Amino acid sequence: MPAVLEVKHLKKTYVSRKGAGRTSELVAVDGVSFEINEGEILGFIGPNGAGKTTTIKMITGLAKPTEGEISICGHSVAKDRVRAMRYVGGVIETPDMYPDMTGLANLKYLVTLHPKDTMIDPQDATLAAKPKKELDAQRVEDVLRMVGLWERRNDLVRKYSLGMKQRLGIAQALLSKPKLLILDEPANGLDPAGIKYIRDLLRNLAGVYKMGILVSSHQLNEIQLMCDRVLIINNGKIISQKRIDELSKDETGASNIVIKIDKPAEAAAYVKQKFNVNAQISGSDLRIRTAMDTGTLTKELVLGGFNVYGIATEEVRLEDVFIDATGEGK
């Protein structure tokens, strides 16, 4: 899949003057490199002050990198910022709308700020011939339906719940049909139903509309449920990048496997002799660490004369991975 965002060797240094010609430097981001592919949701996590916000500001052109390169859909943010930003939509922290206007009126105003070419496919001559006002009206309806607010379009924004305001913020970010969507704490303060709605919405945007999505959040359980891959930053450096489905695996590809089996003591001796793997016994459970897949392991144990009643890879929480990687809480 093509990359919608490429970040290479990104660095941001802040220089402050202390008087008498003295200066001090703070390296907020130090050599950060990563990419986001089309249809992928990347979780971007780290402690407070780790460099997340500074990185997002540089991606969106709100801060200038000291070193490094950023390209969005092949366009350099430094050399061709206008064209690069054409492909970006975002909600940073709390969406800011006019509270005494309806959700529909807010979006009708905001869509007028986008040029006509963001409303159409250049290859579609039928759409290109339509007046911008008509295209704008259709796009506003489309995004309100995407986020589930079409039936509440005529309500004043001040009467919206927090979850509805978040969804309206995402709707405005979608007006320009972005290829890259950047969201900072999209589920902050929401109840469980609101959090699930945002999660399902983002999965749909990535899967159906093939957007690359960057989500920065402290809600690690949601990141684990929502994202395809996670990137951990600390002290301005990337310290870990993993696919969510590989969190349980170490650098060698091994993970903890829990097996419900008869004759666990004999089974432990068997896997030691057969695979040179040590096993721990807990009641009728056998726990081993191996890179072998569960299907092959089950087959080998059955051929060895054991009854396997259940087998599963031990679940690893992103919260534990985060604490191990950053040292937070130690």
C-alpha cells in the first residue's frame, strides 16, 4: 500500500537566549522517522512532553523542522506546503465551532473556505461542470452522514453532547476529502458508547475510504482496539514501533502460549525434549514461550499422545508495553 505520510529523520531544536550572549537548547524531537500507509491507523503515544505535539505541528506545517523531511502523498511540506496540506484533515484537541450556529450552518460556512478541486475527482467531468455551491452542499451532507449527525444537523452546536461535538469536528476535518487524517485525543471525555462510536467511525474511514489516520491519545486500551500499529515516543525519540497484533511477540518473534492439556507434567518434559523449550505448569495449564504457531504446536502435541483442550497466545496489554518501554511508573 502506498504511504500517505513519510517522516524522515525529523528533528526540532528550540533555542532560548539567557542574556549576556548565552543560549540554551532544548531538543524536543530527535531523529524521528516513520510512515503511515493508505488505509492504516497508527497510534502515536508517549508520556507528556515526549514530543508528540511538536511532531504533529511539524507534520501540519505549524512548526518548522530544524532537520529532516516530511512528505504527504509525495509532496514535501517544506517545499510545497500548500499542495501537501491539500491532503490533510485534522482535529487537534477540542474542536472549535460557533456554538450559536447549527452543525449544518457551521459546516456550510467552513466548506466555502475549501477550493472547488477538493470537492471533485478531476477525472469526473460531470462533477467538474457543477457549480461550487452545489458541490459544497453535497459534501456537507456526505460528511454529516458519515459521522452520524445528519438527523441532528439543525440543532445548535451548544446543545450538542461532547461526543457529538467530537463527531462534528471530525466532519469538518473530512470536508476536503483528506488522504491523511490527524486526530489528537479524539475520544477524550466521552462515555463508553461515544468512545465505541469514534472507534468504529475511524475504522470505517480507514477501511472504506482508504485514509491513513494518525491518532495521538493517552487512552491506551482504545489505541490497542482501534489501531493497526503503534509508535511510542519518549524524550523526543521513537523507542518502539510494533503492529498491534504483534504486541505479544518479542524481537525473536516468540510469544507466551498457554495450553490446557492432560498430563501437564509429561507434556512439559515432552516439549523440553522435542523443542528444547522450558514450560511452566499451573494446574492443568502449560505455559511456554516459543515462536511456533499454535496450530503447529497443537498438531505436535496431539501426535505426541496428548489431549489438547485449549490453546491461546497470552494477551499482552499495550499499557504494559508502554510502561516497559518508557519506564513510566517505575
